Amino acid sequence: MSTGETWDIWLAHPELVREVDYIAAHILPYWEGIPAEEAVKYAFERYQQLRAAYPGKRVVIAEFGWPSRGYNNKAAVAAPAVQAELIRAFVRQAADRDIPFNIIEAFDQPWKSNEGSVGAYWGLFDTDGNAKFPLVGDFREKYFYPRMILALAIGALIAMFCMIRVRATFAHALAFSAAANALAAGVAVAAHYPLENYLNVGSAIAWGVGMLLMVPLTAMTLVKVHEVADVTLGRRPFRLLRPPVRAAGFKLPMVSVHIPAYREKPKMLIETLDSVSRLNYPNFEVLVVVNNTPEEYFWRPIERHCQALGPRFKFINLPKVAGFKAGALNEGMKVMAPDAEIIALLDADYVVEPNWLKDLIPAFANPKIALVQAPQDHRDGEETILKAIMNSEYAGFFDIGMVQRNEHNAEIAHGTMLLIRRSAFEQVGGWATDTITEDAELGLRLFEAGYGAQYTNRRYGRGMLPDTLKAFMNQRQRWTFGAMQIIRKHWRHMWPGSTTLTQPQKTQFIIGWSYWLSDAFGVLAAVLNLLWVPMIVGVGVLIPMLPFTLPILVMFLVNLMHCIILYGVRVRISPKRIFCAAIAAMSLQMTVARAVAEGLWGIRLEFKRTEKGGLAKSAVAFPVKREAWLGTLLLVSSVVLVATNETQTVEINIFAATIVVQSLPFVAATGMAWLERHSRGRAEAEPTANLATPTVL
């Protein structure tokens, strides 16, 4: 007669030993956090300790075992190969020493959820009665080769599918293929999770949701890898305009410069008009289209200034017009000069260089070119630290993204510094009023009609940055929402069977849209991970960590690499400025995610002008409340996970680190809001401060 107790109970209670015929000791090194390489030695040391404490008493190792799957317990790691090696070594040595023992357990018992993540996996056989490993001979984990084959297949398919669609150099293709295969390995392991583990309802749901997020996040990560490889290892840009453009025998056509204005600061708009009046171009007119602005304070000085500048400056006041900016521009077309062949679009805050038209208009000598785009830039980027941060972020798109898109004739048309061939413009129907990004939508329609575009990264004009963080967010919300409207309107043109766009054009537009979508998936993943924290802490539910952590951590590292490398190579700004650009981009994640959801859902969003040039009356007190709350909850959750992780489970610590990474965009937004408030408070405390003095980062 005996009773089963752990070895330490027998040592602590000699009175129990006196009442039994033999000692049935449970020696389970895993539960004590003993490393696998020391587990067998440790078990026999405990056995000998009992023999020494109670000489003459028979000692039986009533339980010895090791789980094949589940979380680690301190230094003890559960894995199929570890279980096989330990059980084999223990049985061999116990037999050599003639020590009686029992192995726990015969079969896996999935119902043992009370023993945490490892409870189901102590058996020598699975639930179908299949031996997990042989006691002698070679052993390799059952799913090793299936995982390897699946990973290689996925990696090869991704690499081939993507590389045949781009003109890649060998180095570019090699770098992308290596990344594709590395990420495919993670996808393969995650896909095999249900085959290798016993799923309950909670873990099945978690795995399904994790895989649904893992696939798009992996795809979006590869998009960033492709762009880094393309810029650093690919071909040098060859379509980039190097002004001034020369076209022998080309007669400079009449140009109509359109400047829409809605409640713009008169002084700022007058500065724009003065710069246009100095254009070094022989034949142009200017249409100043003021819309939905009843206050005379805004439009009367502009009317007078147009009169003073002469007859080529036409002032158009539209007190009430539908369709926002696009509707106003369509009305302005009615008074455009009949012989104007080129439309030049300019924002009301842009001061242009005299040679803008002279240098770029000759590009229209090619009859297939319908658009010529110059980059946006800003002249107030040093007024405050907040504006310097914004300006650093803006520069990346025009020196990286637009240059790459230009190589595939897939530029994004912008509402300023834009030149349009009038005949092509009228052919595709002019400005559309069913989207709030009418410029980008027009560019896509021109591509669908078979026209081409050209881009130069030389700056010919500089505007004003948003006055406040809220204005910065509103502008990005408008751009994102407009992109979703364009997806809803033009998605059919992206299908493989559509012939309206070339394959490289489709690829570039899909890649561009994926950048918006990646932010939306990032917020969704953060919320889902946050919801799982109580399940881990309170219930101890095992969830498949790989799809919940790997794609998020990898995407963060790739995004960081993307920013540092490409800003350093193409934008060529200081590391401090690159850091600022990263902070500004991260701070907009929630804004972009919300706009993606609203745009794809079809919610109607009113056009919100971007307050510039000091027009904003005051900054919103704290425009990032959602970001602050979510960031705080994520950080607190990570602390709770680490603090309650008594077994030092690696997966839980990785999950906590993942949550910290997911909090960074929301922390960045909160930091931007604090910076704005701090700067405003300092400016109010020092009313004599001269904003013209640049703040150098």
C-alpha cells in the first residue's frame, strides 16, 4: 500500500513514510522549471535523495514525464523532440539501474485544461493511439517535412508571382525571394497549428482570427521589402524628368492656371498670386475660383488684387456651389480661355518659381502625356518643431513613392503643381464630384483611357503646412477616405482580365492602397490582441502565439528598416529628421484606420479643408483621445502580462513585447499632441517670440 506524492512531500513528512509499504514518488522536472538537459539527472538525484533519507524503504518513481507541446515553465521547454529525447534517456538509465518507474502518460488527454498549455500533451501516444516517437532508432518530428515543404512552396509561389510582375535585377529578386521564403516559413508553421495541437473553442477562434490577419500583414510586409529592394538594389530611375525639358520645334501652348480657394487667408493667397504673376512664360491666364465663401473678408481683397494684376487674372466668386473643390473647378472651366491647351492646378498657399511652366510644359510634346506632376514642398517647415516633424514625413512620398511609381507610368495626381492636357481632361469627363480626392481619381481615369504621365522630383513650388495636429490628421483622413472611394469606384480595372491598365500600373496602385490598409489592419490587430489579454491572465487560455506576434513584430521591423533606409537613400535627411518622419507617420495610424473603415463602408464624409497659414483659430485641446486611451491600455496590459508571468513563459513575454510595439503609433500620436500643447503654451508664455526664427531639430 502506498500513496502518490511529489518527492518533496515525502521528504517533508517522515510520518507518511511510516504508514506506507513503499514510497511512490512523483518526479516531474518540467513543473519545477528544470532545463531539459538536466531533467534526467535531476530525477535520479531526487530518487537517490529519497533512498538516502529512508534506507531500507523501497522507492518507486511513480510518475516521470515531459510534455511534447505547450508553453515553457521557466527553463523547462516543451517540444516533441525534447520529450522523445528525455523519455528515451530516462527509460534507458532507469533500466540500467534497475529502478522501478511509471511514465506519465500513456495517451494525450486534451481535457486537461486545468494544467495550462501543457496539460494535454504528456502522453506517449496521441489521442488516436499513434506513438509520438519510437523508443529506439532515428526520430524526427512528425510535421517537420510537411512544414518545410509547405514553407518552400509558399515562398516559391510568392517570389515567382511577384517577380514576374516587375523588372527586377538579380539582387532585387534575390533579396525579395529570401524575405518571401522567411515569411513563408512563419505562415507554414502557423497554418500547421491545428494539425499539431488540440484546439478548444477559444484557441480555434484565436487561430482563425490570427491567420486572417497574418496573411494580409505578411503581404503588406513583403510590399515594403519589395520597395526597399527596388530602390537600393534595383535599376536607377530612367523616366524621371530632368528639367528644363527640351522639345525641338514645340510651340509653347496657352496655359490656364486654376487656383481654387475656400476661406483662404487673403495675405497667403495674394502671395501665391504675386508669384504666379512672375512666371517666366509667354502665354497664360489665371482663374482664381473662390467658392462657398460668403465672408467678404476672405474674397474682397482677392478680387481687388486680381484687378490690380491685370486682365490675365480672372476672379470668379461662387457663393454656393455643390461638389466641393471639384464642383468649383468645373464651374471655373466655363470661363477658361478657349485656346488654352494645358490646365495648371495650384493650391492657394503655393508660391511657385518663375520657370515652373517654361521648364515642364515641353513634356507635352509627347501627345500621349496627359499629366506632368511636380512635387509638393513647404516653406514654413521650420516655424515650429511640430511643423518640422510634419515636413519630414511629407518628403518621403515625393522622393521615394512617386519616383518609383513614375517608373511604371503610375503616378498619383495631386491637386497642386499639376499640369493637365485639356483635351485628355475633357475626354475623360473632367473633375468628378463623387470623391473628395478628385485629383488622384482624375489621374487614374486618364491612365485607364490610355494616357501617360511624367514626374519630376525638382521642387518648383512651396506651400504651407497644416497649422495644427488636428489639421494634419484631417488632411490624412481626407486622402485615405478618398483612396477608399477610388477603390470602390475603380476596383474592376485592377482585375487580371481588365485591359484598361497595364500590369505594372495595377501593381503600383494596389501597392499604394495596401499602405493605407496596413494601418487599418495594424489597429485591428492591436484591438484583438488587447481583447485576448484577459483570456491569458484570467483564464490561462492557450492561444497560437505565432500568428498573433510574428507578423506584427516582423512588420514593425520592416517598416523601421523601410523608413531608415529609403529616407537615407532618397530623401537624404539627417537621422534626427528620419526619426521625426517615423514618429509623424506612426501617429496617423488610427486616423488612417478610421478613414479606411469609413471609406470602404461607404459612409459619406464631408470635405474638410486643411487649415494653413495661421488660419486655424486655435489648436484642438487634445485631438488624440482615442489614441491615448488605446496606447495606455496596451502598455498597461503588457505590464500586467509580464508581472503575472510567474512561470516566465517565453510566449507570454513575446506577446507582451508585441503589445508594446503595437502601442507605439498611439504613443507617438499622444506625444505629438503633447508637443503641440507644450509648444503652444511656451509661445503664449513668450508673446514676443519671433516665429520666423527657425527651430532646428
